Amino acid sequence: MSGVQVEGYNRAPLSRIRIGALMNRKKKINQTLKSKAKKANAKLQSSNKPKYIAKADRELAAEAYTESHAVAVNSVTLDSESAES
């Protein structure tokens, strides 16, 4: 016989229920600890992916580059013209 007959229900012995609950509790604790360790390890890993730059910031950077590049080109041409004179 694997249980106690109580009011028409066949119930498992209490020792089995307690062990089952204990195993579920251990499993949940281990799951939690593993997930925390995994997240901590993931934070330590570095990524080779470049940092995202918003489209507006890219446009501003491109404008600044073209302005500085144009000034540099103009100064070079002015220097070469003055050297020829």
C-alpha cells in the first residue's frame, strides 16, 4: 500500500511531500544563484561592438569634419599661392 486512505482520497505519505518540496526549494535556490553568477560574468565581458552614435550626432560630426577639412584645404591652397608669389 502506498498511501493513506482519507475520506475517499488516496494521499501520498507526508515524507514524500516534504522531500518533493525540499527538492523544489533547492532547485529554485540553485537556479537563482546560477542566474546571478551568469549575469555577473556577462557584465565582466567586454564587447568589440562600437558604441552607438545617434543619427543627429553623426550629422553634426560630419558637418564639423567637412568644415574643418575645408578650412585646412583653404589654408593649404593659400599657403601654396603665397609661396608661388
